[in-house]
Amino acid sequence: MARVVGIGNESYQEIIEQDSFYIDKTAFIKEWWENRDKATLITRPRRFGKTLNMDMLKCFFSNEYKDRGDLFEGLNIWKEEKYRKLQGTYPVIFLSFAKIKQTTYEGTVKKIKNEITNLYNSFDYITKSDLYNENERLQYRSVCLEMSDETAQEAINNLSNYLYRYYGKKVIILLDEYDTPMQEAYVNGYWEELVGFTRSLFNSTFKTNPYLERAIMTGITRVSKESIFSDLNNLEVVTTLSPKYTTAFGFTEQEVFTSLDEFGLSDQKGEVKAWYDGFAFGKQKDIYNPWSIINFLDKKKYSPYWADSSSNGLVSKLIQQGSSKTKIIMEELLEGKSIKTELDEQIVFNQLDGSSEAIWSLLLASGYLKVDYFDFTNSNGNNIYELSLTNFEVKKMFEKMIDNWFKTRDDSSSEFVSALIKGDLDAMNYYINEITSNIFSCFDVAGKEESRIRPESFYHGFVLGLMVDQSENYIITSNRESGFGRYDIMLEPKDKNNIKYQGSVLPAIVIEFKVINPRKESTLEETVKAALKQIEEKKYDAELTKRGVKPENIHHYGFAFKGKEVVIDGK
């Protein structure tokens, strides 16, 4: 009989005691311990078992679980006597920043202080010992919600001291989801403030801590050493490209297929692979995300479980406000193509706004992209990585994300696209202005001259997003060469034989964007005529006619923008 799947249970003790579905990852304990690294940072995408593995480490090493070998009997780690003797022998400090998602610096620091205060409360029994003098007891009690930043930054170091003296052994420190506050700080605009606080906290906890035996931090991203790890030169960093711990997080294909057999789903292996395979850690291919697998085993139906399990706010922001180049690459990825780029695994959040390479590095670390190939270098001697979307589930997530950007309170988006194909200029102008008035306020780069993104690029990406739903009927391309220049957007019918679309012939479409230039044009009408003139003079139709589209079946559209105001004309 198949075991019960406990969705969302991250308590190792409960899973084992209840004999719930569990894939044995205890070999990670041995691998980590025998590597003897003082402080280790392991980055993996969200919902890849990081928290469960950290809880497993706590249950194994913490003296709170002394004589609880029953939690590991029959598992890999229990095969060797020396590890059976090691279980339950260390004081362990366990912290999680997973719930620290405040929108302000003050709120974030308050939450961190709350986590540290709760940690102190859990060990307050040690203050009854005669080992500590009155000053030390006062210092212990000073750790509270109202403590100073300096007290908070030294608190875990001091607690390590107290525990070392009480138990006579150095401490193991486990910090789960260390980078959650950092991501929120970037999204909400207080990155620089939080960097200073976090740098001092981490330096005191992991570097200048003589009472530290070993430490592990987990997170999604490797935040730049120059920002919060500048003083931490004893840190072993294990990213998705590293050779260490490649099977400790996530399920291997063998583990997934064995689980499908257990649940009577052996005939679903091919479809499960298509949906959920694709992750790779180091040279280990065919890694599956656990969240989707356990949900599939429980519900026995296909859905983007992992992709839908988060708001994906940071990813959405970076792509939505990215340059036209970023949007074009996303279009190619959604078409099943790959990209080649350099990568820097050190994520510098305050550089994400100006570096497309940093965006792809973040998407890789977050699990949305996979490495197909990286065995060659460019002229600078740097590795060039070939990346593609991880799997079908991720593709569905991005399609949904883009579609949501352009949803309005009515059906203006679909009505606009319908009018575009039919050539109804009055309807096109009406609906596009409905859309821009409802949506552009959500895009903080719209029409801002001081923005790093050129307005043409922003409008280009915006209109391109409106066309997403037409991929079944059209080959949609942008910024490609044709004739004597590069058009902005081209829609080429997949069927050139005059098929019908809602009663009309399905035309080919060429679009050119222009933002009004007050030095050249006094009205949007003049700007849109300049856009149409450019389509003709540059002969953007050339590629379409070469592929068999009749000239009379090609529509030209000029889009002229000024802030939220749009004028469209066509021929």
C-alpha cells in the first residue's frame, strides 16, 4: 500500500513518525560532515527540500534529539556505527528567514530581531546555571524585540558562547532561506540599508565566532560576496553548477519512477518526465522538483504545482520592466529555443536593473532556466552557457505570467488583437487606449524620460505581450532584418492559404513603433505617418513576400506613443 503524502509538511520528525511519503536524503548528512567545511552556503530553487533537509540535520545533530535514533533507523545514514554514535551530540542553533517578507527596512529588522528573540527564549533554561555571572544574565535578557541593531548583530555569536560553555561542545548553526529578506529588500527599494545590517550579523555569526563547529546556510541565490559576505572568507559556496550535493535536494529520475511504481502510476512516467524533469545540479541531470512530484502523487493530475506555488514577484518585475532585448529573448525561450550567455553566479541585486546576464543568472538559480551546454569559452576565456526553459511546467508559468500583465477589467486586450487582424483602425485606437489607461500605471517605466529603458523599447515589449495568444495562428518575430532595416514586430501567418479568422482573411502584419519627438513632430498623427513611411522605405515586407505572402495580404501599422496616449494608423 502506498504511503500517505503529507503536502507541505517540512517537519522531518513528523514525517518519519507518521510513516508519511519520504525519499531518503540522509546521505547528505554524511557527505556534508565528511567535507569538513566550516561554513557552507547551498543554493537551490524554492521548494526543493531545503527546509526539510535542514530540519533533518537538526534532528540528527541536536542534543535535543539525543537517543532518537529511531528517526533514522533503516535509512542510509544509519548504516555506519560512527554516525549512529554521532546522532544527538551537538548543541544546534536553527534559524529560518523564510517568513521575513516585509516591505520596509524597519519591518525586516524587527522580524529578524523577533526570530533571534524566540531563539533565545528556547534556550533560556541555561541561564539557571551557575556558569554565568550576573552581567552575562543581564546581557542574555537584553536580547528582546526592543534591542539595538548592534545587540542583534552579536546575539547569535553570544548565544554560541553560552551554549558552548553549558554543553562543553561547539555549536552547529543552521540558517534556512537566508536570502528571502534580501530579495524583498531589492523589490521594495531598501537593499543598501539591509546590506549593512546583514553583513555585520553574518560576520559575527559565521566568521568571528570561536564557538562555531560547523554552519550551513540555504537560499535560492548566491548574493554577491562584495555585498553581504565581504568579510566571510571561510565560506564554501555550493550553487546549482557545483559538483557537491547534487542529489541531496530534489528527486532523481530513479527516485521519481520508483515512487510512481509505489503509487500505481507506472504508466505515467513519460508524461511526468515531460512536465517536471529538466533540472540539473552540477553534472547530475534529470532532477525533478519535489513539490510538483508529491502533489502529482497526491492528486494524480498534471498541473504547474511548483511554478504556481509562489508569486514570482521578482522574476515578473525583471522581465516586465526589462529592455526590449530581454523581452525578445523571453519570446525565443517560450518558442523552445535556447540562448547563449555568460553567467555570474554571484547575484548582485542592485545590478539586476542594468544587466541582462544578471537576469539570466537569477532565472537559472531560481530554477526557471536549465543549462544545456557549457563546454566552451569566448574570446575573453569565460564560459558561455547555453540555456533554455527548464520544462513544460515553467513554460506554462511564463505564459500565464505574461497573459496576466495584459488583463484588463474587460476584454479590451482580445478585442484589440481582433481589430488588429481585421484591420479595424477605429476599434484598434479605442481598445489600445483603454488598455494603456488601465495598465500603464502598473509599469513604472512607462513614458518616463529618466528611465534607463528607452520608451520605444517599453512600448515594443508591451504590444509584443498582447500578441502572446496568437502563437497558434502566427509566427511572431521582432527586431529582425528584412529589406533594408529591422522591423519592430512581424506576424507571419502559419497558413498562407487565406484561412479565415472570425470571418476575415488572416493577414500578415508589420508593426513599427515611434514615440513622439517634439523636435520633429508636433502631433501624434505626424509621428504615426513617419512610422508608416519607414515600413515602406525600408521594405520590411521583403521577408514576407519571399515566404509566399501576397503583397495585398500584408497590413502595415504605425503606432505613435506619448505617455499613455496612443495613435494607430495603417495601410
